[in-house]
Amino acid sequence: MKLSSSPYQRWLAAERDNDDAAADAAFARLLSQLPRVEANPDFAARTARAAWHVRARARLVTRLGRLTVVALGVLAITGVTLAARLAALLGGFFVGAPLGAVGYLIEYAAWTVGLGASILAWYSTRQHRVPAPTVSPTPTSS
């Protein structure tokens, strides 16, 4: 690795040469030479407020997304049965009855498999619960 004049160039050269230790040291020197910037209270408050709004919106989108997926899933499962009822109204018993039987079998299979999967997931999470690691507070230096 050739020596360059600035810490930035030394860091880039070390990265190019795949010398991780030298790259880490040059990057640390580069960061230590940056001027210290103190955030004023207004900036900190606006940043915290913006982060809170992003978090609240993400939770709302997640909640609405889950509800939408559940509604679409229920509609997909019961769709054949609903189509059978509509076909029975329009086409009579011989069209609606076989389609209705298929719809009820699909519903039975879906609800049975879904309930079994839910019970299995609940049971497996209860058995393999690992306590969260405790973190001791680090003392602050003044």
C-alpha cells in the first residue's frame, strides 16, 4: 500500500488493497478529524417527532395490511360457496348443489388446516421461549 497524503485517501487505498486492519485504522482517523456537531434541541425534537410519525404510520399500515389479508383469505375460502349460492339462485339445484358441496369441502379443509397450524404455532412458541438477555447499564463518564 502506498502512503497517501489525506486520511481519506489512505482509507480508500487500504480498502482497495483489502487490508482491513489498515482500512479500519484509517477510517477511525478520518472520523476523528471530522468537526463535532452539536444538535440543537429544536432539531432533536423535530427528528424525534418525525421518527414517531413514521413508526405510527408503519404500525397502521401493518395493521391494515393484516386485516386486508385476513379479509381476502376469508373471501377466497368462502368464494366457492358464495358462487354456489348464486348459481343455485340462477341455475337451480343441479348447478348449485355440486358447487356448494365442493365449496363446503374447501371451507372444511381450509379451516381445519388453519386451526391446526394456529394451534401448532402457539404450542411451539410456548415451548421454546427463551428469556431475553439482561443488559446492565454502562456508567457514563463525566
